[in-house]
Amino acid sequence: MLDPPVQQSSVMIPTPSPAYVDVVLPRRLHRPFTYIIPAELKGRVVIGRSVVVPFGSQDLRGLVIAVYQRLPPGAPQEGLKAIRSLSAASADHLLTADQIGLSQWVAERYAAPWGQCIKLVLPPVDRMGPSQPRYVLTAQGLATYSSVEPLGDTETELLARLRRRPKGIMATTLLKGDQARTTPALQALVQKGLVGRCDEPVAPRILRPAKQEGQLSGGGLPMELVEATNGLELPHPEALPWPAVLEQALVKKTSVPLLLQGNYRTRQWCLAQAVQATVRLGKQVLILTGDVEHASRLAGFLAAGSERAMLLHSGLSMKARAAVWQAAQEGSVKILIGTRMAVFAPLERLGLVWVDGEDDASLKEEQVPRYHAREVAHYRASRDGAVLVLASNHPSLESLSAVQEGRMTACVYRDPGQLPMVQVIDMKDSPRAASGGTVLSPPLIEGLRDALRQNALAMLYLNRKGFASVLHCGDCGTTPQCDACSVALTFFRRRNHVRCHYCGRTKPVPEHCPRCQSLKLEPVGSGTERVEEAVRRMFPQARVGRVDGETIRRPADARALNRLLAAGDIDILIGTQMIFRLGLHGRASFVALPDADAGLHVPDFRSAERMYHALRDAADLARPASAGGRLLIQTRLADHHAIMALASGDEEVFVQQEMAFRQMLHYPPWTCLVRLDVSGTKEAVVSQAADRWAALLKAQVAGREPTVVVLGPSPAPHVLTRGRYCWQILVKSSSPKAGKEIAVRTREELERESRRGGLRYDIDVDPVSMA
């Protein structure tokens, strides 16, 4: 027989406040830490709140990810520390469950410390780090100008400063200068009860995005360039089915991404259609690009069509970034355009995610956490029910493979009539002596001369800045190298120095060989500076411009160059990859690559793909063949499949051959790749640690089916970089999880058994570069 129900009392019993929290800290740590909620903070600590907690000898800002009424399982019974304070007085800085979940997904997907991933979703003004206390006047300090005990001069000076700042002064600011004098004075004021320490910062002001002079809201393209986008023509008729494809995707909310392949103008037209359709549905649009210039250009294009967009990228000030982030959080942003950091923006009504230039390596973060913005965009779109469009003139092999496997729908809108006439010059048959020892062959010189006769723009693309790649000793063959990196120093004639392109260190040009003391140091290889000098010597009347990291150091430099180009004041433009970021599609009558296969000589399985993409980008700079456009390619590998594909106008020549190579050698997209880096300041210790990691990995896969393959260890392509030696191990696996999980398990074992200082074990899931 059941017991009679207990009579419930009308008195409500309050639910006890949480007593414990789990906090993620901004360190290379893969787990949260449990803290006690002190009595004065009971009821104020919630999930998503930033707090200040003690960690070791310092106080850190962390994020609350869980709250408990009882001690959580696995937490130590003794020795728990209490939260110091809340780190933000504004509830606007609470992270949502979606934001916390996104950071956790990135941590798991890329085997990265959660504490460093959580920083990706925090507002720009609230990035976690060491907490800085403030000092404020107490009630006694505010009420009186004197105390029982007399005050020294330094104490009086500190009190006067604090009275002028009622909200307090940061400790680092207050003690700046003569700390031997100010620190004891501050401690004395605290002991006398006139000054108190406050760990809770001032609530941040709510910022609003401000329109910058000559720019779009959020820091976009100069208005004179926005006007130039009004005359865009409609793309080739093949793209006309796009609105119907898009509408079907938006209405059905399909989870299958769309791969849009087309030239720049076609992609712009398709983007405008997609943005308008999404905004009409009351949804938000997120557009990602690999560089700031391209993001600004897209904002200008949309502004010309009456669609106002906001920009978010690292080129903006911290204040401007915080304002855009705040606007996104409030829901007032309809269209957000940015670089990879924008993929974490708090957009709640996401309807369209557009990744323009989805093959761009800049979308991959090369520092921990090493996420790829394209993959994060895929996750966000899938989670939020948004349409994902990956757009490019030359999609990555990973995306093309996804189309073949049915994981993506392709929309190919290509017009062969837009390609220039392609001419391949085999440099094995064209001696350099004919052009004065430079990389300018007679056909290239003739092409420049024809463009000058027509008063048309000519461009030379060479992805190598400086005058010469190296200085070479004619007697012993030595090349001067960087002291901190195992790379040869690049020679810059105009600045009369040599520089490391990895760490940036510079030295005066050596007078003799560092090894044999010979005076026969000669520049070998050509960079943009050397090509510019040769062009100026050959065409003294031509107006020559150069685009590289030496000439374009600030946004103002790029704007000045754009004004010259718009006015027709440049005849020949020479540049590195920066030249592709200027929006000069279809502007040149003659485009040449003096050394097209330079990038093939790096030990990277993606080098051929990068070469082909560069060739396609260069072709996109030229006018169509029907308008007299020409592309000249100088190479010593005229039979390379990348060059043959461009010359024939058939992309499949490259794709099929490259896919066959990747499949035969078991590289992506046919396998999943994880790169493991062991780095430190002592090469012998690094080598030994790499051997140990490889042994642990091979022991884990021994006896299993060959679904996981371990290669290495071996020295990195540049074994010494910025004073640290690096050895690498490659893990190939048939599934994304298999290789990653075994790498994580063995790294944990390594870190447990060895705490030697200076060693670092890094995991790079799906690396885009092997350097």
C-alpha cells in the first residue's frame, strides 16, 4: 500500500545558491578548475560570467562554464580556493551557451587548450589575462585631507592623484616611474585606511560604431573607391540560375553547403543576390575573407547597392572592434564582413555565411588555437540552420573532393571567354644574357613595350620581395644566414641591409664572406626590387610602381597607390601577392610571371596547388583575350600540370593529376593529416623529445589496422626559427578523430613524464603549411 502524499507547505523553500564553479583559464591548459563561491558573491556568479581567481602566484581572469550546489565529482576535497571577484560589472559581458559551446567545439576539433579558445568568443575589450587591480580612496580618504599620522610628500602626491580619479587608478599606472619610492608610500596609505584595493574593474562603456572620415561604418573602403563599384556589369548568363538555387537553399534551410566557382565579378553579383534575399527574411549575414583589403572592397560594393555592412578585422582599433562586437551582440548588425576573427562574432539570427576565397591560407590561424575559419563557419552554419556558401575562382581540393563525395553542391559559373591569351616561355631555351642577366626574357620585354605603346597597364607578379633572395660567396658557396633562424638573409639594395623574412632581424650588408673572408659576395635570385630596377633601366620614361611589404606599410600607402592607378598615373606595376588584393581584376592588357615556378621548390605537398591558384589569380588581372589581354608565364617546368592546365584553359588537367598524386602519397583530401611540432632552445633536447613522442605514437598504433600512419620525426623545413629549434612528426589517418586522439593521448603522457622547461608540444590539425 502506498504511503499517503505529504502535505505540502504553502511556504516556499528557497533554492540554495550555487557554492562551486568550474572556471576556464587563459593558459595552455585543457581542463577547467573548480573554485568556491565566497559568501559575498553568492547569487551573482552565473555561467558565462568572467571572474578573477587565484592561480599560482597571480590572479587571472577566467570564465565560469558550470555552477554546482555540491562539490562536483573529481574535484579535490581540500585545498580549493575562492573566487576573488567578478571581473566585469556589466551583465552585457555574459557569454551565451552558444558562444561557450563554440569555443569548446574549437578546442576539441583542433586539440587546443580550452582557455585559449574561450578568448576567441570574448568581446575585444574583455580578453582574458592577468587581472590588474585598481586602487581607490576609502571613505576616510575622501573625507579628510589629513590623518592621525603625518603624510610624506609621496603619500600626499598619491592621494591627490586618486582624488582626481574617483573610480580609481590601475596599479601599474599608479606605480609607474620610481617604484622604490611609490610602492612603500602606497602600502602606507593602505595601512592607514585611506586607500583600498579593488579587484573588480570599472564597468565598460557601451560603445557605438562610429563612421570614420572617408570610410564606411566600421572602417571600410575609401568613398572614392566605393563610387567605382557602381558600374559593375552583370556576370556571364551562366550565373543567372543562381537566385533560384539560393532561394531553394534559404527556404529549405539545407545543411549541404554550396560551392560557388566563378571569377570576381560573378561572385560579387551572386553575393549581392544572396545578401538581399537573406536580409529580406530578417536574417543576418556573415561574410568572411582572407585579408582586410578584400573585406573593405566587399563592403564598398554592398554599400553601392544600398546594403550597409559593418567591418570587423585586426586593422581596426580595439575601440572600433569593441563597438562592432557590441552592435552584433545587440542584434543591430545586418551584414558583418571580416577576416577570420569575425567568424566568432555574436550573431544570433544567422541566415547566411559566405566565405569568399575559401581556399585562402590566411583563413587558417597559425598560432594556438590553430583553427580554420572555413571549418568554423561550416560548424556555425550547420548549428544555426544558416546557408553556407564557399566561393572561389579556384576552389581548394578539399572542397572539390567534398563535391565529388556529395557533401557539397557545386555551382560553377565560368566563362572561358574571360581568359586572356596565355603564352608559356621555357626559360631553359631563353638565355638570361639577352636581357642583361635579369629574369626579363625578350618576349616579356616585348610585351611590356606593346602595353606602353597602347597606353595600357602592364603588371609583373613575383612573390619574392627584396633585391635578391640570397648573397652567395663565389669562392666557398656560403650564404649569410640569420643568427636566430636557419634561413638565408634576403638582400635589400635600397636600404643597404640584409633581413630575415621570418623574424625580421636586419644587418648591414656584409663586406666579406663570414666563412672564408672572400670579397666575392654576389646577389643571387631576383626579387621585386631587382625587377623594378631592371624595368626602370630598360624603360626610363615609364611610370613604374611597386607593391610589396616595403612600399605598402600602412593603409594610407595602399590608398595613395589606388589613387595613382585610378588616375592612370602608373604604366607598369610590379608586385608580390599584394597585387592580388588591390581589386585590379581585368585591368591590365599584359600580365607576366617572371619566375612562375619559384614556389614549387619548398617541401610542402600543397606547393603545386598554391602555384596553380597564383596562376589563376594572375590571369584574372588581365583583360579577356577578345580585348587584347595577354598572360606570359616564364618557367623551367613548362610541362608541369599546373602550367599546362592554365595554358589549355582546362582546370581538370590540374585537378585530376594533383588528386592522383595526393591519393598515391596519402595526403589530403584523401587522408586526414595532423602535424606535431616539438620545439625548444636546445636542439639535442628537442630531437630527443621528438624521438620519444614518435615512439609513443608508434606503440599506440602497433598491431592495429593501418588506419593510422606515423612519419618522422625529422627537422622542420626551417629547423631554427626565432631562436627555437623545431622537429616535426606527421600523423596520417583515415578518419579525423583517429589521428587527433592518439596525438592528444601521447602528448598528455609526455607532459606528465617530463616537465623540462623550454620544451613545447604543439598539435596542428589539418595544417595548411608544412613550414
